[in-house]
Amino acid sequence: MEESIRILKPYFRGLPLILIAMVAGYLAASQYLKYVTPMYESTARLRLADLSEGVPNSNLFKDFDVFATSSKIAAEIELIKSELIINKTLDRLDFDIETYRVGKLRTTELYHDAPFFIEITEMPASQYDRLFDLYLEGDLTFKLVHPDGSTLKGSLGDTLEWKGAAFVFRENEAVIDSRNGAHIADHYQFKRLSRSKLVAQVKQNLTVLSVDKEVAVLRIIFSAPHAVKASRFPDVMARTYIDDYIASKYNAAHITVNFLDQQIREVSQKLTRIEQEIEAYRNRQGVTNLRQETETILREVSQMKIQQSNLRMNLEAINELHEYIQAGRDHFEDLAPNFEAFTDLLSTELVKKIKELRAERRDLLLIFTPEEERVRVIDGKLDDIFNYFVESISNTRRNLTIKYQNLSRDIKISELQLVDVPEKERQMVILNREFSIYQESYNFLNEKKIEAEIAQAATIAFHRIIEHARVPESPFSPNYIILKIVAAMLGGGLAIGFIFLVHTIKARVNDLVTIQTNSSIPVVASTPRLRSVPELQHHFLHQVNQLEIKKILSATKKT
């Protein structure tokens, strides 16, 4: 404890100096902060559309939006910070002209707080980023000073063309009315920023962060020397990002629709051509329905072959009957032909008549001889019937033969129609396959066209601004409290360092420990600095008594 007090003793003595240095640092920081340019900061929050939840999960929109998911948040942040979005945002803002009020110690940006508005319709690129001085008078007249030193006079409301630039000065009635004409006359400055410098300035003051890597919410933070500028930029940037997303989606859908229209026209022409080829081939080959026609021909051929088989059996039976009759022509009365193949009614009647005549002849032969006139008459009738019967069999045989030949010819003709059926089927398959390909392509393209037209018509996005930027009431930089505390601590630290340096350089003996540390002679007593004689006498007597008690004086006398 005593050692700590001994070390801190010089600083205790220099405590007033430390306090003075801290107060001086605090006052210096306060004076500095009066002239430093403050920076204001404002934040807007943007929620990115999520494919897994909410309205985007509906079937109507899920194919038309490329929603930001957790894996694409970083990509969306880079897109927002890109020059593409920054340039589109600046196109909607009036940040390209900066206006300042020039004070004795500090120049303050005014933005819309200036008593005038400046529009520069044209300006040479060489005059970009250069300060123009404007001295405004109380009667709203002004003197404009070019960076090269030349001057021009005018008044608010004038349009001036000067050195290749066109300036339009208008009154800011809101500011003028709020001040009632006071404190308007002053020294102002303005400059037209080039787009490259303005973009670089915005990038320097822009920060885009995600709330969490798994949460699709972004914070757009912008800082500016004017509170209104700091609040306007994040909102406009968020709106620009959403509009750019909608425009990109619309342009993609529009290009897709145009492409699909062109493809549909080409496919439609090919589809019409193949339809005409199918129609021409059907007309040329006489094809209506190849499968039905083939089945019909096969059915007819099958029926004709059945008829042909029946005719062949009848023809064979009638040939056998004809041969049998021809072989027994001389003894017809002894024949017993098989009339299974010759069963018409006339034949039946003739057979009945023959049997009756033969029965009558047998009866007559019982009485008369074969030469009897009545017997001969019956024989003549039998010969007439036999001749008729034979002729009838011959005619029937000839008719059956003709029918059989005609039927065989018809079968061959019908079978000839089936010879080119495989070739027709092959050609029809080729034509139908090509037609099906173009038809499927046509239907597919029309479906995609409808989807693209829906996407083109749905000019909405599911990104939302969930928190608009507010006009900050106080600057975030500099931090007045922290800077003042740091300045005071820095002043105190410098004072402590000074005390330590002085204490080290002067090399004075301040206590017994210093003597004992640096010398081998023991210290018997020490006398502090005393201001009065009584204190000195009292201290001296006290020290003598202490030495006597310790027997140091007696030891000294003996020595």
C-alpha cells in the first residue's frame, strides 16, 4: 500500500494539472464539433419475396418470379449495390446538383433548404465538379462567379446561358416565406456533379446488409450531410429495385412472347404444309380410312373365298353328276344319280316325272311289247326329259364354272388392292408422325405463350418495403458525447504523461526509499520541509528523543 502511494504521490500533486488538461480537451472538442460537418443516416428495410411461403407459392406465379431465397440473399445485396440500380435510383433523384451555404468557418450543404432552386439543362463536361459562387442579395438579385473568376449578374427566375452552360434559377418560396426575407442574402456555392463521381460518392455512403443469413430482409443504409437526402435515397433505391425487378420480368416475358409468336407462325406453316401433303396423298391414293378400308377388303376377300369354296364343292358335285349322266346316257333308266348338287325344284319335278313315266312303262310292258305305240311314246317322253335334264346339268355346270371364275378373278382383284397397303401404311405413318410432331410443338408453344402472356400481364412483385426511411433528427457522425469524453480523457492522459516525464527528468530525492535504493549509507532520520520555527523545534526535539530511545546518540558519542 505504501509503495502504491509512493508511486502515485507525484500524480496526486499534479492532479490540478490533470483536471485542467481534461477540461481543456473537453472544451477543445466542443469547439471543434461546432464546425465539423455532421453526417445523417437513415435506413429502409426491404423484404425479399420467399418462394416457400405466402402468395408466391401459388401456382399462378411460381413459374413467373425468380424469388430471392436464403441462398440468393448475397446476390440480391450485390445487385442492389450495383451501378445499375444506383444509376436508376439517381435518375429519380436530384442529387446531381449540390448547393452549399458558405460560412466563416464551415460550409453547409443545403439541398432543398436553399432559398433558390437551380436547374442546369446543359453544361460542358469540363465544368462538371467545379464550384460556382453565388452571392444572393435581399432583393433576390445575385452575382454568379465562374470558377475562372468571371462574373455574371441576374435575379431569381432568370434563365442564363453562360460559357456553354444553361442555368435556370427559381425561387424556393417555402424557404423564403419561412424566413420572412431575413437571412436570405448570403454567400452560396453550387456544383454539378458528374455521374461517375456521384456514383462513387453514393457507393461510399451506401451500406446494404441482411438482417440474418437465413432471413430474407435487407437493410438499405445511406448517410449524407443532409437529413432529407439521407432519408430519400434508401426509399427510392428500394422502390427502384422493385421496379427494376418488375421491368426485367416484363422484358423477359415480352421477349419470350415475341419469340413464341415467331415460332408458332413457323410451326403453323409447317403444320399446314404437312396437312396439305396428307390430303394430297389421300386423294392421290384414294385413301379415306386405310385401316377400315383394309379390314373391309379383307372381310370381302374372306367372304368371297367362302363363296368360292362352296362353288368349288358344288362345281365338283355337278361335274361328277355330269360325268355320271354322260357315262350312263344309253341306259338312263337304270341310273340313280346323286342330286345333292342339283336340288332345284324343276329337277325334283323332272325326277318325279321320270319315275312316273318309268312306272307307267313297266305297267305297259306287262301287257304290250316295247314296240307298242304307247310304250314308244313313253320312251320318247323319257328321252326328251333326259335330254332336257342333261342340258340343264350342263348349263348349271357352265354357270357354276363362270361364277367360280368370276369369283376367283374378284378375289385376285381384291387381293391386289392389299399389295400396296404396307407401302401406304408406311407413308401414312411417316406423314402422321410428322404431323403429330408439329401438332405437339404447336400445342406446347401455345401453352408456353399463354403462360408468358400471363407473366407479362402480371406486373407485380412480392418484394415489399416493410419500413420506410425516416428523416433523422440528429446526426450519427460525429458522436458528440463520445468525442467529448475521448477528448477529455486524451487531455488527462497527456497531463499524466507530462507529469511522469517531468518527474523522471528532474532527478530529485523525494523520499527515503530513493536514498536507500541508491546508497549504501543507512538513513537514521528524515526531516520534512517545515515552514514555521515552532514546528521545526518540535520536530527536532521529537527526533532527538527517538534517537536517544534507539541509543543511536550514545553509540555515536562513544565512537
